[in-house]
Amino acid sequence: MEFDVNKLEWIRKPKKYSITKDKITIVTEPKTDLWQRTYYGFQNDNAPVLQIKSDEKYFSFIVKTEFDSKKRFDQCGID
């Protein structure tokens, strides 16, 4: 399935990113996160979010993450 890059929508656009037909690169800033529920009440909702609506019941995509962990609990991923 090929997606239309014009249908992508940002919530909190990052300072640095690139979007091509075959690749999306997002560089996040330090101390950004999307934690919503923790047992000790921590909440942080300031990371970039890129969305697209799909009518597909099932779909797949490949994600590659790279980061330079500096502190305990540093994480990288996709949600």
C-alpha cells in the first residue's frame, strides 16, 4: 500500500524532519515524550506526532530507530 504524503497530519511538528515517497525521518528533541499513564503519576505529552487516516483493516510498515542513550530509561520507538 502506498500512502499519499499530502494526507499526513502533524501534531507538534518537530524542528527537523524529512518526508519523501519512500521514507519519513523525524529527529526528536531531548526531553520529549508521550507518557500518559504511569503508576506514580508522571505525564509528559510533548513529542512530535505524525498521523494518517487509513481505511485498511490490516497494514504493516517498517520502523528503524536510532538514538544515543544518555540516561537510565532513555527509550526510542514508535507508538
